[in-house]
Amino acid sequence: MKAKLLSLFTVALVVAVGFSSCKKDDPEVLPKVVTLGAQSNTTISGFYSFSKEKTYSLNEASQNQADIDLFCFYEEGNDIAFGGPASNIKGIFGGEDNDPTNWTTQNETRFLELPDVTVADFDALEDGDEAIMNYYDENEGRRKSKLLTKDQIWSVKTRIGSDNETYVLVKILEVTDGETGSVKFEYITK
């Protein structure tokens, strides 16, 4: 009887261990992968909300200003880049009322390139890890990222000065340069 009970316990233990895994290995937890288009890309939306995990076109973003943290744009000399609504980037979105420089709500987002952080370092982290916050340096964050290239890692802080500040690590997956270009990235948040 003891042998059967021990055998049953061993099988239950093996099954329990087999079903437990880290989040990145769990097929139910998909990586957060986003593609954003630059200002003249007519097929891929260019604005993003980390809190809503949603992309927006320029017009949609203008109607949802309080949700927008990030946009993709192309600028001569900066190539494909990221900016935030408060980055004061002019001459990119046409200057109309829906241009982020004219929004009444401009969330501040700051960017910091992490050249010493590798893709393997990023892949070892999980959404929610405390370490994500530690990559951001308050004194080094800039209003835009620029010259985005595959395998770069960026630390991002959104909604600075609000109760909804979020720390984000971004891994660049693909870049297509130009005003009709795009950037594909994976991210994790804390």
C-alpha cells in the first residue's frame, strides 16, 4: 500500500512540475510585439498606448491623447525613431489639430539606449520584473530615440510625473527606414 501511495505521489509530483514553467515558456503568455509605422505609412498605425496595449492612427491618437505614450517617425539624420507626445517634434505630422505638438494632453515619455544590455539579457527578463525599473536613469533619459536598429535595447519611462508612470524595456526586432517605414519591437513592463 505504501509503495502504491509513494508511486502515486511521485507521478503527481512529476505532472505538477511538468505543468509549471516560467511566463516566457508558457504558450498562453505571448510576447508583447508591436509594429508601428512612420508618419507616411498608410497601412501601419504609428501611435501606441502601453497601458491599453493598443495601436492608433494619427486621427485616433488625437482623439485618445491621454492614452498615447509613443509614436514612430522618420526624420532625416535620425532615421526611424520613437518619440512621445511631449517631445515637441515639429514638422513631422503636418501641423494640423491632430498633430501631437497641438494636443492638449501630451504624455511625457523618455528613452535611454542600453548598449550594454544584450538580447539575451532582455530575453531572460519577464514582464513585471523589478529589474526593468533599474535600467532607466532619470538623468540620462531623452525625449526621443533615434537611429533605431535591430537588436537594440531601450529603457523607456512613460507618463513622467503622473500616478501612472510605467517602466518599459524595448527590444527592436525589425526596422524599415523612410517616411513610409516601420519598426517592429517586443516589450516588457514594470
